Amino acid sequence: MDWVDKRERVKRHIVHNILEITRFTPTSNPVKIVVLGASDKRYIEIHRNIFREVIKMDPEMTTFDIDTHHLAGEEGIVQHDVTKPFPSSFDIVFSHSLLKFIEPERQVAVLRNSHNSLKTNGLAMHILHCVDTPRRWQYKVDADKMVSKLAEENIPCKKIVLDIDNGTEVLVTQKGR
């Protein structure tokens, strides 16, 4: 089993758990989902399949990435800096290990933009993996600090801790009814 296959299993398990914990039920058809970043073009179809399976509907998928060359030829790819406001609204915003590639002072902007782009009843989930020492090209993500900063802006965000993949934290924000 290669790395992408392993990540697919982990992502599926996390998404299923978060949707169950939050009791998220899509209210749009199609369900508009944006994925923030994709390190490998194989993830584009993997994300589509995970959400199709978990929400039991055919999603309308978009992937934002600051550099789209590595995703060339895939459907729904949009070049966009996620630290800037999103150009449209979504039912679900999803990121997996994205925040560790964004400077700490800009990480909260991603969460704010995610929340602001949500449709009514929408859900944003940002998966973090518990890493004490990031690699030299990565940044530490302080989930508790993110929750506090968003609270100062009246954006409800909670940290959900899952016992998956050696410890996983997920920052979740939902747009109220």
C-alpha cells in the first residue's frame, strides 16, 4: 500500500467521524464542496469518492491551490490563495494538513475565509495531525490559539480530537441555521 492509499483510508475515516460528530446533513443538492490544497492529483478523485460515499450524494467539487501546475488536467481546479477571501460559497470546506504550510500569522485567515464562505448550515473541517516538531519547511499549528483568535471575531470554532493516525485534531466551524 503506497502513501496515497494510506492517506485515503485515514481521510475517509476522519471525514466520516467529523460528519457524524457534528451531525452534519447537507441541505443543498448538489452539495458544493471545496478542498483547500492537494499535494497529488490522485487526491482529486479520492476526495470526490470520499465525499460521495460519506454524504451519499454526488458532490460538486472544487479544489483551490496556490499552484495548480501539478494538478493539470483534473476537473474543478482553481488557482487561489486561501489566505484571501474565497470567490464563492460552499456547503463543506475541507483541508487536510494544509495549515502547516502556511505562516502562523496567516493561518487564522484561512479559517476565517472558510467560515465566511459557508452557506447556511455549512461545515468547515481542517484536519491537523499532532506533530510536536514540524519539518524545517513546515510551521507549527496551534489549534487552541486558532480557536481563541476566531472566538475574538465571533466565529464559533471547536477542536475535535480523534484517536486516528497517531492523534488527529480537527478544527471545525459551522454556519448556523
